[in-house]
Amino acid sequence: MPKIVDHDERRREVLSAATAVIVRDGIDAATSRAIAKEAGYSNGVLAHYFADKDEILLSALRDSHRRIRARITERVGDARGLAALREVLMDNLPLDEERAQETRLEISFWSRSLAVERLAEVQRAEAAELRAAVRRLLEEARAAGEIRADEGLDDLTERLLALVDGLSLRSLLYPGRLGRAELERIMTTTLEAL
Amino acid sequence: MPKIVDHDERRREVLSAATAVIVRDGIDAATSRAIAKEAGYSNGVLAHYFADKDEILLSALRDSHRRIRARITERVGDARGLAALREVLMDNLPLDEERAQETRLEISFWSRSLAVERLAEVQRAEAAELRAAVRRLLEEARAAGEIRADEGLDDLTERLLALVDGLSLRSLLYPGRLGRAELERIMTTTLEAL
């Protein structure tokens, strides 16, 4: 009797292995060979599911974003405007181990996206979704009179997302300077000043 | 008669080649072999000046920071407080091709620093200097009554530097969204709100 292979399960295992290697050893180290070894499969099995290393990496990034979106949707619940915005931005900061690992994955992709156009395109498409969500919540907040600043909403969106990226990066690079309490406090002060 | 070799000049050429490779092809591609080829020297010549690839990369980063510091010192001139702070922060944004290349170099190091502790240490030491300069200027600005916000100066320093890092990153990843005019406008609005 032929062995029954659960392809979805295998695919998930390979992605999970890829994420583990990137987060632990950096994206340079995430070769097909290293990912196969981590997953406990041969290079041949990997080739069956993914065309090349970049496809594995892209799938790992998309997969991470899908999990983040599900978590944020749950977290925001019925909140609207500024309250919902606060949940979205806070959830994007590396305030626990799970999110610290997500941040490491993002940072690894930033530098590779600058060198590989195919990755940059995906990075841009994925970023557009978060940007649209933040802008929509800022519109709600302004309509509800929750924002005093007269800065344009496009600029405000970019400023908040740049702050999230910069704080996330710096808390991983300089953990002694920027702990979780500092991250939360700086973001809270920023939102209160809107 | 033995050929006279200008060692400083050769070292500079190797660093300049390393920077060119990183900025053009990404840090993954910056192998000793690729850097030697770019510089027009053999791998043996490279080994004479630098112990390994990471030492070349670190030297390129330090060299870039040295040039940035010299340029900022010149640019700040006799300015103090908020005016000087504005010059420092604006100079750290990728507002022209030279600074866009410096930003690419920084972003390449961010992800590698997360995987290689030796690089992280240098990254932290180099970042401490800019952080101290920004904090000192914020103190001057507060003493001169130029800052209304009652946010702590440590938080304010991190918030401004995180914004600079995030805006720099996003302008390279999403140039269609965040052009030079947007960068300058967002930074100006942020400083005016202090």
C-alpha cells in the first residue's frame, strides 16, 4: 500500500523550518540545504514543494503575515478609530517572543528585498494592506474627532508605520536601550499626541 | 627596485569596492571573491589587509560613518539646539543618491547584525555616538525653551531615531509612496510638534 503523504502538512513543516533557520541564523544561512536539514527532509522533497529558495522565503513571509492578520483581527474585535489603531500598531511591535521572531523575519526580508526585485514586489504588496488598514482607522478617528493634528492622513500613516518599523528594529538591535516598557510608552505618547 | 605599494590607498580601494558590491547586489553577494573582483585584486591581496569578510564589512561601515560624521559636523556649523538637531536628523535621511547608498549599507548591516554578534557589537557602539549627539542637542533645545513636549529626553531621542530609521527604510522599499518631499515634510512636522 503506498504511503499517504499529507502535502499541506509537509508544506507547513518546510515553511516552519525556513522561519526557524532565518530567525536563528539569519537569512544568509537559509539555504535550501539548511532548510531541508531543519525540516528533516531531503533537498528533493523541498524541490517538490517550492521552485527555489526565494519561493520558500516568500511563502514563509506571507504565512507569517497571514498569522499576524488573524491575530490582529481577533485583537481589534469591535473597536474602531483610535482604539482600533492602537491595537493594530501595538500588535506590530515586538512586545513578546512570538512577535520578536516575526520582527526578525521582517528585518531579514528588508535587506534582501533591496537586492532582489521579485521579493521587493511581494514586500510592497504585503505592506500596502497594512498601510490601507491604518489609513482607514485614522479616517475613522478623525471623523470621530479623536485626532487634533492637522497633518495629512497619508503623511500620518507613513509616520506611524515608520515609527513602528524603526522602534521594532531598534528594540532588537539595542535591547538594553529599548525594552518592552519603553516601546509601549513611546507608542502611547505618540498616539496621545495625535 | 621593489614596487612601492601605498597600503592606505589599497585599503581604501578594497573598502570602496566592498561598499559598491553591498549597495548594488546586497550583503549576501559581498563575498571576499566578489569584493576582490570589484577592486581588481586577487583574494590573496585582500587577505593581506583584512582577516575575513566580516572585517571588510565592518571597516566599510565604520568608514561610511566617519564620512557621515564629517559631513554632519560641517553642515551643523555653529548651529545649536533644535536648529542643529534638524540638520543632524535631515542629514540621516536618504535625501540624495549619496545618502541613499549609505542607507542601503545600514539596512544590509541591520539584518546581518541580528545573526552575527561581532557585527552587533560594532553596530551598537556606532549607534551610541549618534544617540548621544541627538540627546545632547535635545537638552540644549529644552534648556533654550525650544521644546514644549514634556516627554523624557531618552524616549524622545529613541522616538526621533526610530522615525529616521523607519522613514529611511520605507523610502527605499516604497519609493512610490515616500519620496524626498514626503520625507522632509514628515520630519519637519515632527520637529515642529516638539
